[in-house]
Amino acid sequence: MQGLEVFGFIGGALITAGFIPQVIRVYKLKSAREISLTFTVMMLIGSVAWLTYGISLRLPSVMLWNSINIVLVALLLSAKLKYGKEAGR
């Protein structure tokens, strides 16, 4: 592992860990009204793009954390579609 790759693992772990409480909260409350659909879709597309980049350059930290992020964001998107009914719509 290259010396700078450790920063990729640390940064990826922190960003990924930030999604976990949100996903748990949405499923626990069965409410995703406060989650933006645009944000969620853009995060999913961005994570897929980062994963593609990581695979093409064989960057382990980028591949690992973006694979996990895709799962977490897909869960968030699923919750948004299931529980995200906007009031008055």
C-alpha cells in the first residue's frame, strides 16, 4: 500500500460512517421526508462514478468505500421511495 493510500482509507471510512446513522434513522422512524431525492440520486451516481474510477486505477480505498457507499445510498434511496411521501402531495 502506498503511503498516501492510508488517507484514502481514513477519508473513505469517515465519509461512509457518516451515512450509517442516517440510514438507521430513516428505517427506524419510517420517514424520509427530510431526505432530498435529488441528493440521494446524485450521491448514488457519484458513488458509481468514483467506484469506476477506483477500479480503473486499481485504488483499493476508493473501490472499498464506494462499494459500501453504493449499498448505503441504495438503502437510503429505497427508504426515500418507500417512506418519503411529501406532505400535501
